[in-house]
Amino acid sequence: MATGTLRTFVCSFSIIFLFKLNVFFCQQFSVSFQQPSDCGVDSYFDISSLSCVKCGPSQVSSKSGLACECQTGFRVLVSNGASITCQQCPDANQGVTQDGYGCIRCSGSAGENGKCQCPKGSVLVERDGNGNPLNESRCEACNATEPAFSAPDRTGNRCVRCEDSFINSSQSCVCGTSNVQAGGMCFPSNGLPTSVVPNVIFSRLANSVLSAWFSNFMYSSAAACLLLSNRTACQSLGNMCVMNMHSFSTINNDACGLYNTVYRATAAQGSSQDVSYWRANMPWLYYGDQLGLASRIIQNEPLPVGFSFKGAQKNTDIELRAAVYSVRGEFLRWESIGGGNLQLCPDTLTRQQSAFTFGTAYKQSCVLSVSELLNGYPEPVFYDVFLVIQKPQEDKHLLAVPLLNINQQFNGQFTNEGSNMNNWLLTRRLMLVDTLSGRQNSLSSSPGVIRVASNIKIGFQLVPNTQKGQVYPPLMTVTYSDIPVTDPTTQTVTVSFSLEYTMDQEEARVKTDIALGVLGGMAVVHSLLKTASWKRRIASPLIDLQTIMKFLVFYAGDLANVFFFITVGTGLYWLIFFKAQLFVSVLLPLPAQEERFVVYVGCAFALKTVQFLHKLFVQLSVDIFFIDWERPRGKASKHVEGSGEAKSQASSVSIWRTYFVANEWNEIQTIRKINPTFQVIAVLFFLEVVGFSNLALRDPSSNLRRSPEAYTPPYSLILRHGVASAMWLCIGLIQIIFFTVFHERFVEDKIRQFVDLCSISNISVLLLSHRCFGYYIHGRSVHGHADTNMDEMNTNLKREAENLCGQRGLLPNSDTQTFQISITNRLRVKYDRIIEPINRRSGPSRLVDASANPCEQSTKAYHTMNRFLGSVIDHAHREMDYIVKDKLLFERLIGMEFIEPLDKSIFYNDDSHSFADVLFYGNEAVLLIFDTLFFCVVDLGSQNFILATVLTYLQQLVFRLIRNGMGRRNLASKTLVDKRFLI
């Protein structure tokens, strides 16, 4: 028992020890959160312990809250750098010295801070010339008159020479009543308004703010600029006009009004750099004060240097420099544009520098926090942008880049918003972020509104018909956003920076319209010929609604081809001429200018869809019948029940040959001259893996590979369509050529194999795609019988190979087995009469003979049709006879028969096997163009080749299933072959 008690004690002690040990090692170290504003008047914030510490006796917290200082009336007795000891001045009439370490009697009165004060114009003296403290302070008056012209400095401790404007205006340091004192300067009466409007207009908010900055410095800057020709003051005044968006109005005492007043008053000073708009000593802000000068400035004369994409004279660098000024008008530096100085969005230097490669459509956009802008831009910085022009063997020259400020108002109107250049008023100088002018109460207060350059665009326009890459001077367009500051941490603003290249697209548009008109007219003629051919083939002379609808369907297909070839040609034209040009002579259309092209592509796809669906409907409603030429070889005896006698009757003919041919026809209904699966995989491989999609980027580079770190410009829809359609067509045409030249000759030709199968099976095929027009495959065996055993079949094939039997053609000594047929109306009526009972069975129930057996009806109709068509082919019906002839070349070209079959049907020799027109095989051009357009339309809408590939493949699969399923149903109903045997 003692052992158990000891064991229990040891276990309990171990658990308690481990628990205590775990607590010791798992202790969480935390401190209370305090900040300087929480410390109060009698405590300071200790930056070491991050907590509030109580000050010593007679001490209070300093203004910063990070240290302690003596109370009013107390001097510093001891200070060791870390702490102080304070002592009260013994005499109530004494004040604390300026350094805080002594007490001195004041000659005047002490201020609220407990220190001696002197009247205005005097300085306080507390020590003698040797630095010994005086018993009583003195107030020494500064001599404001000649020759001293002195006044107290900003600290009030010394007499210094007063500002020159005071001396020049009043010959003293006192600005007289006849003068105007503003901004710490004295000005005599002048032509400026005596009162100014220090308001900043935020037009987008329909609001104005009384700016503290304007109130303090606007008049003084204008007066100093006008009277003293002070360059810094002039720049400061110009900056205030820029902060007010260069706006013109009838008011002459706002920032821009004062600038223009000074500009006009200083006309005698002449101009700078021989620029008439650039007044001497003043910033250059305007290109004149009248509307309608923009075209003369921008499109008057091209740049003296040209741009080239390739070759030894390659020149794609755009070099911009800016003169940078502070808000106070001080010149800061010359700065190369690039690397983010005009681009507010953060990005890598490589990507930002890509903006200044000529021909590269650059656009950078992002969302910035208002709080970041407030912290990063306490004062605006101003830029005068120039284009650097460097000719060979010459010095650099700077070309001023004009500015189009969308926010600028001219007499209350936003004249720069429209596209009419005659209404524009071009300016100079821009800023990026203005967090200063919106401060109302004081310069240290938070702004109520800030202004951000939310959209900066630099545009180049190509000189018309240039072959040397000449462009007009660039135009910089800027749009500002006015943001009322309510909650900076949650507020955001979207900003963007872009470069745009344009050329006059009118000539290209006219050429496209001419091509569309000419080809559209040819499409009308071709559609009329198709309609006339269709009317002849259905043996209908009347022009009715059905004829008009048929013409519209034909015209839709032809017009789709017109739109398709125009769009593909346009895409290839821009792709070749833009990417391969040496000196710049063409520039890509802008995204807004591509809308017309996209409409053309959409029209081509919609119209081609109508044609494709019409083709599909025609193929699914074609009339077809298999003529079995096999005849019984003898008679077979059959025992009759009840009579005990055996009667002889003709032996039966096997139906399996017909089923076999029907199945082969069913299989070849959707074969094509290309492999659709290989097509989509190959196109996607070349576009995305090889990198041909990079050719559609809006830059002059022809490289298929791009560095991941490099800037990727947006895609051009025209180039993207050109690359995609060209790739799809090229791979499709290569497949067709391979299929036709190699595969069909050396591997397998299913169309000719089907014709051979018909001959071996002793079965002919009649196809009627129109009421009185169709195709005939003559499959009558030259051996007389096809329902044989293997030995006889091999013997027949051997005899045929050795030319020991007749030829397979319809006519004697002829190999032509396929024909286009134009039948008489009489033959068609007889055909319909035979098939009518079967068609009636699928019609309304009131027309169906309920007593008739469907199987017997089908069998009877089949045998009747087989005998009838066989007899027609054998010329057994004189009234429904036919002739065989060759089609004229012109008839083949226009697809119409000139001779109408009135008395005899006409069989046209057809070695090209055109019966494939009722199959996918014979409509490869329509299918290829339809697939191309489907792929391109999906891609233009999604900008994703992978999605376009997947959807195109699914589209092909769906329509193939529809064609197979409904074609099988039509085959069963028209050939009277039970669909259960169509595998």
C-alpha cells in the first residue's frame, strides 16, 4: 500500500512539474498598445519601451509628445540628454530666456510662453557682445530706412536686410499704404486686379474650392512676375493656371486670367527661343488664345526624322525629355521620360520602356489608393515635355509636345472633348497628382479634393502617302479625375497611360467599299444563275415566293464568300505590310476603327451559316434508290401444304447486297477531304505552341517567341483574324492537297471505292437532289450476276482484270459509270406515283390505309420501283427514254443545263463523280469556310484560341452527328431499306 501511495505521489508531482514547465516555455509575450496621442499633457511617449512615461515635477509633454519640457515660468536646471530638472524663476517679473536655461527680467512684457517679447520691427537681445547674460533684456529697433534697410529675420533674433520689393517700392522696409503687400513682398500699384479669385474649379464635380495655396501666393506670384520679371514667380503663376486646368473665361482675376494679363502686359519683352507663344521670363502654357489653331500646329509640318522598323537605318526609339518644375516655380532638373515618371502604375522598367518603341501600341492601367497618392505626392510636380530630335551629324534639338487637356474649359465649354480639331485649344505643361490646391484652411490641412491625371495618351499620326516613315509631331492628351476625399483608405482611382499610332484610313475604307460593291454585284449575278438553274432543275417556270427565298439563300452564300475573302484579304494585307515594312508606310487601325471589320466578319459568319444549313437540309431530303440488277438464276420447287404437290417458282434474290451498299453509302455521308480532329489540333499547335499568335500583337516585331518579362501589347483584331484564318485555310488546303494527290491515289479513295462496290454488287444508285435533276451511278455487273460464291466472284474479277469481259459503263465500250441526269417531268411523276403509298404512310393518319400491311406496302413499292427504274435504264419505255451526252464546258462553269428535257431525259457523262455534292465530301469548300469563320468569330469574341478550338471541334462533332442520324433516317425512308439494317 505504501508503494502505491508513493507511486501516486510521484506521478502527481511529475504531472504538476510538467504542467509548470510547459507554461514556462509556452508563455506568450504581449504588450499594451499605446501611441503618443494617448499619453496626455503630463506624460511622454518612450520610444524605447513603446509606452507612456510620466514626466518629472514641473514638466509637461513637448509638442512632439516624445519628450518632456519645463512648464511655463520654469527654466532647465540640469539636463543630461536623457532627462531634465526644472526650477521656477525666483522673480515673478522675470521671463525664461529663449534657450530655456536662464531667467531674465523683461524690458517689456512676457508672452504666453513665459518668454520676453519685443514689438514689431525690433529684435530681442538677452546677451552682450561677449555672450554674457544680461540682467534685463533689451529690444533693439531695426533701422528700416536707408542705408540699413533692415528688419527682423524670421526668428526675430537678428536684423537683416529686408526684401528688395520693399526697398524698391517704398525706399524702406515698410510697405506704404499706397502699395500692396502680399506673399511677404511689397508691390506698387499696377495693372493687376486689386482682388483675386483664389478658387480652384473642379468642373467634373461642379464644385470650386477656396485654395489656401492660391490665397497665399497667387497675387504675389503675378505681381512679382509682372513688375519684377521674377522667373520663379512667373513659373509659380503658370503652375497655378495648370492646377486650374488652363481654363479660359471672362474672369481676369483667377489664376489663368492673371497669367494672360501678365502675358499681354509683357509683350514688349519679346519671346523665348524664337517661339511666338513663349513669352520671355514666363512659362509656355498656350498655343495662342483662339480656337482653330490645332490643325496648323499638329499637322503643319512632319518631323524631320523618319521611323524604320528594320534594316541598317532602323529607328524605333521615341526619346522624350521634360523640364521639371516644383510647385513654387523652381526648376528641378531635366528628366528623360520613361521609367515611370509619367506612368503612375508601378511596373518593371523593361515594360515601362516598351512604351517608347515606335509602332508598339502600349497601354498600362491600374487602380491606385487615394491614401497612397496623398502620401506619395504631397506637392504636385510639373512637366514641360519635349521630343528629342537627333539627326545624323547634328546636335540634338527639342520639339515641344502639345497638350490636349480634356478638362480645360473655354468660356464654360469643354471644347477639347469632341473630335473636331477646329474646336481644340492646345496647351503646354502638365502635372500628375495635385493634392495641394484642394487644401482650404491652411497648407498643412488635409485636402478636400484631389486631382489625378487618370488618362494620359501620347498619339502619333502618320503622314499620308509617306514612304520614309514620316509622322507629324506627337500630341499628348490628358484627362484628369476630380476626387472628393472622404475616406482615403478605401477610395481608389483608375489611371492609365498609353501610346497610340494612327494613319488616315479613308483610302483603305474606300477600297474596301469598292471591292465589296464589285464582288457583291458579281454575287448577285451568280445567285441569279443559281436560281435559274434551280428553277430549270425543278421544272418550274413560275417565279413565286419559293423562288425568291431560294435566291436569297443562294445570295447569302455568295455574299458570305465576298465578306470572307474581303476580311481574310484585309487581315493578310495588314499582317504582311505592317510587319514586313522597312520604312513605316502603314499603321494598324485603332480598335475603334476595327469595329467595321468585325461587323464584316460577323456578316460573313451569319450568311455562311444560312448557306451551310441550307446545304444540310438539301442533303437530308435527297431522293435515293438502289436499283438491283440481279435476276434469279433458275427455278426452285416449293411444297404446297394440303395438296401434296410441289410447285416450281423463280428462285429468290438476296437483299444483303442492297443492305451492304446502303450501309456503305451511310458511312460516306460525312467523310471529308480533311481530318477535322487533326485540323483543330494542328491549328492550335501552330498558334499557341509555335507562337504564330504573337504575329497578331500590335507591335512591329515579327518574332514568334516573346520574353515573359517583356511587355505584351494588346492584340489587333484584324491581325488576329488574318493569322487565324490564314492558318486554318493553309492547314486545310495542305490536307486537301495531301488527301487528293497522295491519300486517294495510294491509300484509299472511298468515293471511287463506292462506285466499284456498286459494280461488284450489281446495284445502281439513283440520286435526285432536285425534282428533275440528280445523279446516276451505273453499277450493273458486266458478269450478269453478283450473288455468287467466292470462287465465281474471284473468277469474275480475274476475267475483268484481263479484259476478258465487257466494260462497266452504261454505254457499250465505255467506262463512264457516273452521270448527272436531267429527267423529264413525265418520269418524275411516275416515280412519285410509285413511292406515294410509302410517303402517305408517314403523312396524316386520315390518309393512311389502316387495312394495308406496312411491310407488304414497302416490299411491293420496292419491287415496283426496282423494275420501273431498271426498265427505264434499259430503254424499255419509249415515252420515258433518255440520251447520253457530254456537258458543255460553259454548262459546267456556270452549273446550269442549257437544254431542257422535254421529251427525253438527258444523262450527262460525269467522270468527276459530282454525285458527291449530296455528301459532305463534295462541299468541302463550304465546310472549310464555315469552320474558319466559326473559329474566328469565337476567337474575336473571347480573344482565346484554345476556347475557339474546343468550340469549333464540338460544332463539327454536333453537325456530323446530325448529318449521320438524319441522313440515316432519310436513307431508310427513301430507299425502302429498313433502318435496322443500317449499322
